[in-house]
Amino acid sequence: MSGNNAEIQRSIGYAYAKDTTPPVIGREATIRSGTIIYDDVRIGDQFTTGHFALIRERTVIGDNVLVGTRATIDGHSTLGSNVSLQTGVYVPTETTIGDHVFIGPNAVLTNDPYPLRRSAELDGPTLNDHVSVGANATILPGVTVGEGAFVGAGAVVTREVPDRTLAVGAPATHKPLPDVLRGGNDAV
């Protein structure tokens, strides 16, 4: 490849071990250049990536899902249908994301309660159906964000967020969900 118009390749079916199975990707997928999808991944219909997205092994993704530019799903995770991961989102292993979930740019989910300090099982967060997470928010290991909850931009979520609650600040505090944010997320 040379010149300004060189095409950047994508890798679909990265074999991370000897006994892997190629990924299964549903109908009407748009997978942009620079994207890497490992083996042992199952993806539904109408899947879209931005550029340089990474989806690691043993990930299951529903229908109508967007994995934005430079977003990373580090494997061993489940995402429902109608999910939108915007640019730069990080999803660690052992994470569960429900249906109709929006995660804003550069939001970070975490799974290691004691990074490099002591041994602990990885425990990704759970985001239930119709959750919205604002840009640059951080959700700590093992935290559950309840159905229809809204996590504000820049929030640091250190404990469970009840259903239909607003979580804002660092560390996040809980407030009643304003009327304007009630109801589920529209299709993404």
C-alpha cells in the first residue's frame, strides 16, 4: 500500500488460538476499515462499525448494533440488540449490556476491582435495557445500572444505579430521573 488513497485493511476472523471458529456475522453488516473481529464472535443482523473498532473473542452481539470508531469490546461479553457504542467506548471482559442501550463517546466500563494490587476475579458491569451513558462516564467493576437509568456525562459510577434513576457527578450520586428523560431509548 502506498500513496494517500491506500486502503486500510480489516480483519474478520482473527484466530487467537489453534482451535477457534470463524465469527458469524448476520445480514446487512457494514464493517469499516481497520476493524478487527476475532474468531468465536457471534453478531446479529444490521451490524455497523466505525473505523478501527476491535471485537475480541467470545463476544455475542444482537441485531442493529453500532460499535463506533476506535471502540473496543475486550471479549467474553454480551451485548443486546439496538445498542450504540459511540467513538472510543471501552467494554471490558465479563460485561453484560441489555437492549436499547446508548453509551456515549469515550465512556469507560471497568472490570478489575484491584488493578495490579491483588488477585481478584474480573467482574464487568451490567447495563440493563434502555440505559443511557453520557460521554466520558466511567462505570466501575460489578456495578449494575438499572433499567431506564441515565448516567450523566463525566459521572464516575461506583455503586448500583436503581431503575429509572439519574446518576451524576464523581462519585455519582442518584437523583430522580427528570420527566424529559423518562421512557425508553429510541432505536439506535
